[in-house]
Amino acid sequence: MSNLRDTIEIDSELKRREKGIAELRKSRRERRLEVKRIQGTNSLPDIPLQQTLPMLKQENVSEAIDLISTHLFYSKFSDVYYVYNCIDLIFIHLQGSEEVVFKILKLLTNIASIDGSFDYLLKVDHTFIIRNLLLSQNSNIRTQTAWYLSNLILDNDCVYPVFKKMGLLDSLQTGLQLYYQDIGYCQKIGFLIGAIAKYCDESNNECSIKSDNMEVELTQKTNQITTVEFKQSISPTNSIYEDIFPLLSLLYPRIESINTTYFILSMLSQIEINFKKLAKSIPTLYKTISSGLNSKSQWTRNYCIAICVNISDFNQKYMTRLMQQSDFFRNLSQTVYLSSPSLFVDLCYVCSNMIAMNQSVTPVLLQVNLVQRMIQKLSNFDFSENTDSIVDIKIEFGWFYLNVLSTSPIHQIALIISNNLTFKALTIMAECLIQNSKEFISTFIDSVTKIITELLHDDSELAKNFIDILEESGVTENLHKIEYSSDEHTIALNKYFYVIDHNNHLEDK
């Protein structure tokens, strides 16, 4: 009875772990944005809002805004609800001097960074902000306005439709044409368009019908199914995509200087049908993505990897087109050097998917030193911490390196094993076995067992070295610790230990 209970607990834990990994991988595609907040200063005293908010009714509005902003910074916006109650009064002063307007916009930008703030801010009409302040002759004011609107749109998907009715699209197009030389402004406009693109998914698909009159014919096929036949042609469109593309076409020719254009592309590429439209409309799209991987800008590299993460889950033809770019693999390899933990995880994910699509990718990744650089990069991470970020790295690097091992020809396996980086990689793999899915563990056992078997046939000395590395890195020890409720996994594990024992038996002779 005890064994049955243990088996159920093991199986339950593995299912829970696999579900967690599925959610983790899903988040690669459903990348969410963090709003941007302006950092405060400690130059002013912290005065309670009960004393500063009444000052908005007096002449010293500029001082009042400074003190309100300072207090919210000190209090980490914990009592912002007091400001919500006076939001009408704050908006009135947007008709004031440029100095006051700019300060108010900075305050509103920070307020809009708080979850749920749209509920209060949208109670005030934003038409003046969208049609006037977003096109202000003052660069600081129009740029800050774009920042504020971005934060508000990111707060909830109901905001953009409201702003659209107030003329946001016309103002954006006018602003890009009127102030095309203002790079800072255009950058913020790019981010604003990207914020809109966040909501450009299947839920926004609409049908545009080009005729007021339409005949509908109902045909009864069975008792359960009724088909509807339309006499008029209906073309499905994505309204947000159609809204955004004219604006994107204004920014795209200047993508190198306005890198938030990459951000728009990364948001639109979350949905396959949108990326298909982009690729069809922009002949240089794949070349642009590939070149962006080698950008000096961290943001540009991040956006390009985000695009790769998205399309690596789509139809194979899109990633194949990208891999055909002459500098793609070289630029991808260079990206490893400057990757943050989250970007490193994304790189592992993209490379794993590429190998899964086409096994001939593995020799190319080795040729451009990407695999070696990925292993070296592991030294930059503190694996003693069990944070979500570190667990993420272990899981995705595990899949990446497993795919490399399982798809490499035996002569390349020999080169990999001879490399002094192998021990470091397998040390991480040992930890992956503890924190990864049942699918990963079984695939790992099968692949490593096959490698050892082939090496024993071709080069027994190299096989011995590989087995020693597996033992010294902790892989074999951790495989001993793993229990399974499935006979299939038990058989696979037994094969692994049989091969190792067979090698030890040969050594004894």
C-alpha cells in the first residue's frame, strides 16, 4: 500500500512539474510588457497628500505637482487613491503653462504605471491630450504625452478603442510626419504603437463586409449541423493590425535609428497570421531581423530574439527563411556574449526549436561556436540560487544541450566530449534531471544510452571518458535518485545502467 501511495505521489509531482514547464514555455510567446515609470528624487520634503492636494486649487500649482509627485515616490504610490479623487482638478491644469503641463504629464505617466489606474484616468476625457498635447510644438510635452498614453494603453485592453475614437491614429500619423526629425519623440511613438500591438491577436479578428445587402442561405445538413452560405464575399481582417501597419510603414525605413520599430515587429509577430502579413508586405523583414541580432543596442537585440521566439513556434517555413540569411547564425552566436538571463533562456529556446525543425542545424551551431559560448555563459549565473530565473535557465539549457547531443553525428560527439566545457554542461544537465519534465528525462536517458553504445563500438576509451564525465558531473547519481511510476521509464533507466555496467565489466577484464 505504501508503494502505491509513493507511486501516486511521484506521478502527481511529475505531472505538476510538466504543467509548470508548459506554462513557462507558453510565456515565451505571450510576452508581457512592463510599463515605464519615471524615477523620483529626494530633493523635496515628503509632505502628506492631505496638505498638498488642496494646493491644486491655489496659484502655486507647479509646486503642488512637485510635492504630490515626491510623496508618491516616497510612499511607493501606496496612497494614490487620494490623487484619484482629485484627478479632474489635475486635468484642468493641462491648459496651463508649458512648465506645469510637463510636470502634470510626468505625474500622470507614473500614475498610469499602476495596475487598474485606467479605471480612474479614463473618467476624464482625453481628446485634448490626444489631439493637442501629443502634437505639441514643445518636444518634451509631446514626447511625455506619448509615454503617458503608452502606459495607460498597457494597463487594459479597453483603453485603445476609447483613444481610437478620440482620433489617436490620426494624431500618431500626423506626429510622425510633422516631427520626423525628433528621434526621441519618434522612439516614444514607436513604443506607443507597440503597446497597441500587444492586443493584436485572434480576439481582435473582425470581418469586413463590403456590401450593405447580403443574402444568407441556410442549409440543413443533419439534425445537429446547419451550414451558412454567404452570397457576398467576406474578407476577414484584424482591425488592430490594419490600424497599425500604416504607422509601421512610416517608421520601418528608419528602423536603425528608431529601434522601437523592432518592438512593434516583436508584438505583431506573436500571432502567426500577422507575421505572415508582415513578411509578405516587407520584403526585407528577414534581413532586418537577422541584422538586428548584431545591433549595439541591447533593446534591439532583445526585440529580435523575441521575434525569433515567436516564429520558432510557427510553421517551419518562417524560421527556415530566417536561417537562410547569410549572417543569421553568426549574429545569433554573437548575441550570446551580451545576453541577460532572460535573453539566454530565449536563445536556448530558439536554438532547441531550430534543431527540432532541422537536425542539420546542429553542426552549424557548433561551427559558429554558439554551443561553446552558451556553455561558457553558464559561468555568469549563480546556480546556488533557486530563483525562477535560474530554474528557467536549467530547463531551457537542458533541452538545448540535449538536442545538440541527440542530433550530432558520432564524430562530432567525440569532439564535444573531448572539449573541457562538457563537464560544465553536464553538471547543469544533472540539475535539469531533477527539475525537468518526464519527457525530458526519458529523452535524455535514451540519447545518452545510444551515444555510449555507439562509442563503445567505435572508441571504447572515449566511451569510458564520457561515462566518467557523466558520473563526476552528477548525472548518473541523479538518475539513481529518480523514481518512475511508468514501466517504460524503468526499462529505459535499466538500459542506461546496463550499458555503464557493461563498460565497467570490460574494464575489469
